[in-house]
Amino acid sequence: MTSITVYLNTVSETGELAHILARLALPGDVICLSGDLGAGKTTLTQQLARGLEVPESCYVTSPSFSIMQEYPGRIPLYHFDFYRLSDETEVEDLGFEEFFYLSGLSVIEWSERAGSLIPDTRLLLKMTIENESVRRVEIDFGNGSWEERLRSYLPL
């Protein structure tokens, strides 16, 4: 199996998924988030930060203008938003792909803009708005160990 679909019916369920991912995250992991504006990418990242024990004093926002923010936690959180970038050449020119291999968790909104720079071991969450409160999340496990790690938490 390389992917599954789950439905998040509340913000609380989004938080539950994020906390599971944070608990299982290892240094060097990459989580890619794609989906329309308002699909919940930043909300999920905020909850990931709480699960990684990022201090409450660090307000996690989408780094749309700065493109990248780093937060301290159980492992560092590198939060990227590539919305304003056009393609992987810009990501490469800015040197951001180096972070994908450091000792933290890289969470990338609009990750498709990084193209082939994204490691094959990434976890990809494609978030779709079903209605005002429900989000469909297609989870693509990539070629790493995410499927094995998530086996007991998700309906695999």
C-alpha cells in the first residue's frame, strides 16, 4: 500500500492526526502538505508544533512572506511555505533543500513547487475541502518508513 484516504470531521481530529505525526516524527523527516487555500495546511502544522513540544510562546503562522520559519521543540521544526515560489529552481537557489536532511522535521506547504528536490522518503498529505468542517486527506507514504510507523494508528 502506498496511500490511503482519511476524513477529518473537526479541527480536533486534525489535531489528533498532527499529534500522531509529531509523536512518530524522526530527525530528517519531511512532511509535504498540498491543497487549496483554506484546506488546513497551517492548522495541521500548528498542531504538529504543539505535538513536537514547540513552546506556547512560539506562535506558528504560515511563513508566506519569509518562506521559512524554524521553531525549537523535541526536534526542531522547519516550517516552509513555497506558495510564493514558482518552481524548484527558486527553492534550490535559496538553499532550502539543505534543511530536508538536517536533524529536524521539515513541514512544507505547497511542496509541489519544490519538485524533484523533495526526498522520496517524504510523507505527502493532500488536503481537500469537502465542506465547511470536513477535510479529505489523501496520505501518500512515499518510499520511507511512514507507512510502517503509522500502521497501528491509521486504518491501513
